[in-house]
Amino acid sequence: MMTPDDIDVWVGLDVGKSAHHAHALDHDGNTLYDKPLKQDEKAIRTMLGKLSKHGRVLLVVDQPNTIGSLPLTVARNMGIAVAYLPGTAMRRTAQLLPGDAKTDRRDAHVIAWAALKLPETLRDAGPDDETLAALKLLAGHDEDLAHESTRHVNRLRSLLLQTHPAFERALKGERITRDATLALFERYGGPMGVKRAGIEDVKDWAKSNGLRAGRIIDDMFKAIGEQTVTVPGTLMAETIIPSIAHDIKTIRDRRREVDRQVEKLLEDHPLLTVLTSMPGIGVRTASNILLGIGGDIANFKSSAHLAAYAGISPVTGQSGTSIKGERPSRRGNKRLKNALWQTAFVASTKHPPSVAYYKRKREQGKHHNAAIICLARRRCDVIYSMLKNGTLYQEPALVA
């Protein structure tokens, strides 16, 4: 992105589905343009072409995706710099200016004024190459599928908890979403269907279908024996459970297909191999890290800069000598923060050095989430170094 000294015209664009509103300012804050603008390539080109006569232009939008994609693409095609003003920054900037009206015209002015007076509030407008743009679409689709899967799993647990709590407890954690468990639900329904079939029939069917579910089946029948009454609504729940299990399996298959698409998309990307060499980072997490950094680690001066951008650095609060302390940041790039948190969580359960570090933090009195954030911050230093130098992960040397 150009520096403020490189810009002569700051254009704020409040984007809309069928029309935008554009407001342009010069160095002195004088208005050069203030008109509605059609969501049309020709209209956008004409407006930017006119403003380019005044010098170098920076186009700033309030939404870099969906309805803001066309203006950004046209500007890039014309060699014009682009940026994005986050909603929180925009609302706070609006409070600095007189008036409290909420109109497209005022919003466009707020965006342009923030770009001119507060350039540090601007963010990168997102990927400008086909690979990263496609990756962003796939990541968004996968995120939607993950939310849908969680909703179905919660509904399944709710039905089991309502009709047979002991059976639901037997499937705690990830056991309820294993392929074998979902296949049993599809075949037999809930606890009543499993009980009617009998343990031998259920085990024989599981074995003939290549399901490794012996221990799960034993725990299911043990839980079934703990309840002798039939809760009202159980019969209907038994007819609903198979369809929910089928939906969960379908969504899981679709997410696996998304993973394959992401892997194919990034198969020639050198940083994919670098990231996935680190324990706890898979293809999906690696793609979100790449999206979070805009595809280029050079956007960040140091690992501390990257951690602050992700929102995993503690925020210090101080007022004279009376108030001091640190608290978790509530800001940061959400996609990058979630990716770093997820990889730290996985590492805290499967990677011995990370497990040891997590345990030390818990022993120091930190809660689970705080300990995971500490681990994520530590791993952020390693990730930054790996991406900057293009080197694979190496286990830390043991200290005597």
C-alpha cells in the first residue's frame, strides 16, 4: 500500500448492492467529489479516471468482500491503491466528526476523512490474486459448514440428553461425531433401536461394515442398562436421530472435499509445506493463516507485530500508579486469531513440548483459554520465523 505522502486524492466509498456513494478529499481536506455511484464497472472507471487527473488516488471501502469486490478489482486494474476501513474504526471516527446522521453520503465522507487524517486505521483490502481470492471463498464456505455441523451436533446431543442422559454421557466429546457412531445412529436410531437389536447384532453389523466401534458399543449398552423408564417423546426422537446423523456425515464429507480443494489450490504454494510441517497445523489451518497475513509475511515487521495484529498479545492497562495490569485483547484479525488458537489447542494435546508448556501455564494458575493463548503467542514467534525464512519446523533442542 502507498504511504500517505504518495497520495494526492483520498476516496471514501460507502458500498451498496446496486449503488455506492463516493466522497473524495484532497490534501487540505477539500471535497473533490461527492456523488452516488452505480455498481457498474464503467461508472467506477469514469469516477476514478476523473479523480486521477488530480494526482495519485487511494480508494478506501468499508466492505472489501461481496458488494465491495467490483470497485476494488476495477481500481487495481487501473493501478490505483486500495484499502479497507474496518467497521469499528469507522464508527469511532464518525464520533469525532460533527453530526450523528447515518446516511450513505456521511459514511463516505467519514471513510475518506479517516483515510486522510488517520491512515493507521486502514487495513489491507484483501487478496488481489486469483489463488488467495479462491482460497478466501473456500475458507468462508468451510466456516459456514463448520457452523452448520455444530448446530446439528448440538441438536443430536439435545435429543439424547432429553430422552436418555446416560446414553448421551457415554458419547462425550468427539465420540458422538465419529464415523462409526454416526453410522450406528443411521442404522438403529437412538438408544431404543440399539437395545432392540441387541449387542451381538449391533457388533456383527459394525464388523461387517468395517466399523471399529467395539468399545463404543459396549459403553452404549452399559448406559442403556442404567435407565428403565421411557421418557415421553422418545419414539419421535428415535425417528429424527438417523436423519440428523446423516446430515452430520454429509457435512463432514463436504468439508473433506473443501480440504482437498484447498490442498489442490495450494499444492504449488511453498508456504503450505512450511506451515504444515509444524505440529498442530493442517491444510485448513494453514490456509487461514495465509489468508490472515494476506499471503505475505513481509506485511509484518516482527513476530510481535504479527501477534498484535492477530490479537493474541496481552493489552496493558495503566493509569498513573493506581491501575496496572494486563488483559486479553478483544481485537485483532479474527480469522488469524482463530487459526493460531486452534493450532495451539491441538498442539496442547498432541505435541509433547507444547503439552509440557501448557501444563506449566496451568500450574501457574492460568485458566485453559489463557494458557492456550500463551502457547499460541509462543508458537507465533516460530511461525513468523518459518514463514520469513521459508524453513520447515524443527523441534527445539533439549536443555540439560
